[in-house]
Amino acid sequence: MARRSGTFKPDDDEPRLEPLRPRHDTWSGRVIRWHAATPKRDESVRWESIDGRWVAIALGEGDDIGRAIVSETSGRRAVVDSYEEALIVAESWRK
């Protein structure tokens, strides 16, 4: 039972609302969906979206030493020659 203005009302009468999630084709979906997050394991920087997606940059190891690696939720991965280039790729993937 939920209490409203001094009266009791059964919870079943309460509307069931879906969580708000910005659509990709709306202004709010383009502007507010990403935030900086704590990097995981070998990442140097990470961004996360409120819908669960993420984009991260890591420094290369082994054959990729001296390069930067950009990765994202779906498994897409790019190896680039500089950290600055990685920032550009990461920004384009967050759009």
C-alpha cells in the first residue's frame, strides 16, 4: 500500500514506468550520455554511457608497444600510432 495525501492506495494502482534512456537520434542522447569513468585493468582512460556502453584507451603492449589501443563495448578495436589519434577515434565512437 502506498500513502498519498493521508490516504492509502494499493501499489497495484501505481503506474509502471520504464527507465528513461535517451535515444541516439535525440539531442539528449547526443549530449548527456557519456561520462568519464574509472579505467579498468590496463586502460588509461574510460568513458561510459548511461545505457551501459563504454569506450576506452589503453597503451599498447608486445607487438603494439608505443601505440595506443581504442576499444569499445561491441568488441571493436583500433590500434593507432599516437595517444592524440586515440583520443580522436574515441571521441568519434562516442557520438
